[in-house]
Amino acid sequence: MTDKFEPVPGKYKKISEIPRGKDIFYRCLNCGGVIPSIPEDSIGCECGKVFIDKDYRRLIVENLDEFEVVRKV
């Protein structure tokens, strides 16, 4: 069974504005990959345009226009 997600409303201009949480995920609109906002290890989408560096607690998004915050439903 495939997980279903719904968009979290908001337009983010800075990485620091992007929400995190156990029920929050990040979707790359370029490759469609979805990653948890609070991962256990460093993780990124398939194309590498959305990445979380767990060691430095840093979210890296190549293009905020190709990025979406979603919640699992």
C-alpha cells in the first residue's frame, strides 16, 4: 500500500521558515521523492535536490519552487 500525503499550506522563502515534525514530510517536485522531516539518518530524494544532513541538522533544498511540505494522511 502506498502512503498518501496532503500538502501543508504555506509558501516558504527561507529554509528556516519550513516546518518539521513527526508527521511532516518533504516532497521533491522534480523527482517526486518524499523524505521525513525528522529522519533517523541523513537522507535525500532520488535526484538529490532535497537533502537532510542529520549530523549538521541542516535541510538543503536546491530550489524552493520545486519543493513541497506534506503531511501523511
